[in-house]
Amino acid sequence: MSKDSYTPERNFFLTHALKDSIAGRRPAQQETPDSAVLSAVTTASVSAAPPLQHLTETDPRGLSASVPGAKLDKGKVDVLRGAIQYFPKALEAVAHVSELGACKYSWMGWKSVPDGIRRYGAALARHLVYEPTARDTGAGGLGPDVLHAAQVAWNALARLELIIAEEEKHDG
């Protein structure tokens, strides 16, 4: 299953199908895109099923997953607290760079730039050099309302995103 095919509904459906299979129940066959997956899950032997940590995991208060109010988020990154609440103004400035860049070029086009990791590293370095002037002069850039530091951060994030995507290709 690719990450792109994840939906909360699909996850809920498959999780409950696997729980039913482990408990020895066979749910009625449903016409869904996941019918083949459900069939494979419910007919597979329990020993062949991959271990599911969330079936034994408890929430931080010790509640099991089936207890109302339980939330299994142990070991998951808290993006809101760890990034958005830490750096709200900086992330807003980076989002502004994204919007202006999408208008100047294309939405998400940066992901298709050949040799992007190197080229966004080079752009990052150029904006670091210009950073003492604080704002972009507009000469080939995004305009005077954009801080070079925001463009440094944007290029660092774009480069990091491409590096992670490249690693996932090799790992997957």
C-alpha cells in the first residue's frame, strides 16, 4: 500500500477487518476498492499477519485503544507543537515565499527541478550571502517584502524534502 492511498476511512476499514480476522470473525464481503485486501486479510493466517503495535499500544493515560477518549499518539511527531507553535512567524514568511514562488513559476513545480538538491542548496547559499541586506531587492527575486532569511529557510526546506524523498525511493 502506498502512502498516497491512505485515507482515514480506508485505515479504519482495514484495521477493523484485521481485528475481526484475529478474533476469528469473517465480516460480510463488501463492494469496496479494498475488497481484495479485505479478502486477503480475512483469509490469511494470523501468524502471517504483521504485528500491529496499535493493537497492544495504550494511550499516554494507560487506556486501551477501544476505550472512549483513548488516543494512540505515542512516538508520533507533534508537528503543531514542534514546528508551527515554535516558529509561527517564520513559517508564515516561508509560506509567503511559497505563494510568491508558485505565482512566479508553478505550484509544486520545484519538486521537478533537475538536480534540485544541489540547485536549492546553491540558492540557499546565495540568499545567505544577501541576507545582511535583509530584504530582496526584487532584481530577479520575489520582491522587497520578502526577507532573504525566509528564502534561505524555504530553500533549506525544499532541499530537505527532496533529500528525504530520494532516501525513501532507495529504501522503498
